[in-house]
Amino acid sequence: SDLTSQLLTDHYKNVPRRLIETQTFNRIKVSLQQQLSGGDVLNAEAFANQYELWDWRERQAKYIINSV
């Protein structure tokens, strides 16, 4: 989906090309697609909301893990 592609582009842009083509990265992509709801049929506002929600969840998880 477009949302998955945008998230991968923004959050994994420093991943070396050789790692992007591995099974592990493909699992990340599949997991991301499963977490997102309706990523293919979103209007601009819904797209932005889904993007921000995913980004917020990721930050919250990292904050909690790193503060323990």
C-alpha cells in the first residue's frame, strides 16, 4: 500500500540496500501491512491520521522500553 511504502521510506531510509532485499526486511513489511487498516483506500486526511498514529505508537513503545 502507499501508506506502507511511505512509512518504510521515511523510517528505514538508512537501511543498506542489501538488507532491504532480505527475508527479515520482508517480514517487517508484512508486519507493517498487517498493523495498518485500509491503507490502500485512504483519503489525504485518513492517510495522515494513520501515518501519525503508527508513528506515535512506535515512539511510545520505544519511550517505555528505554525508560525502564
